[in-house]
Amino acid sequence: MTTSENEPFAVFFNQYGAAFDTPNKRAVFLEGVLVKSLLNIQFANRGSSPFADKLYGLRLNEKRAKKLYPEIIEKLREYKVTYALLETATSKALLDAENNGWNLTADEVSYFFTLGLVLAPIFKEQENKTQQERE
């Protein structure tokens, strides 16, 4: 993944390098982070997170992960939200995964996606800390 060392994702992936040793693991993880951001927006605006119904009960595979990505971006745009750094990192990781071939089992796709979903708040905390340091 070609990212600046200052990006929270690069720092995270360097810290847990052995676990995220392939682009497809990073891509699915980042997609999970992006979905969590979307679910948070939906809950803040609607009091519910209807996009969760599109997550196949967190039983994902390569085909489902690829199908979800444009739907996530579309839904974020409906809420007039852009996570430029996260979206760019996710897109680059997806492209790297395509170049290197997807070789994750459905269980692995579900696992790394769920990790991203659950660990997403870490990146929000890092973003807030970085913003406070700038001020």
C-alpha cells in the first residue's frame, strides 16, 4: 500500500504488519472502517442504520465485498459526506488487491471486514488527536 507514514492507516498497518501482509486484507479491513463511518452517519441522522441490512450478516466473500464498495460510496454521497483519506486508501488497497489477485477465503474476508468495522473508532480518535495537535 503506497501511503504516507503520517496516515493513520499506514501507521496501523505497520504496527500489525504480519496480520495485514496482503493488499486484499488491507482493502477489506478499510472497507469495514468505511462502512462503520457510514453506519454512524445513518444512526446520527435517522436513529437507525439501514445499510447494515446490506452486509449479508457479515458473511462476505470477494464478490460481495466488491459489490458493497460502490454502494458505500453512493450512500455516503447521499449524506453529502466524503472521507477523502479513507476512501483513497481503500480504493488504492482494492486496486493493489486486484493486481495481486484475491486469494482470501470467505471466512477471511468476513474476518478482516469485521475487524475494520469494530476497530474503526481507533482512526476517529487518531484523527481528533492529530487535529488537536495542529491547533
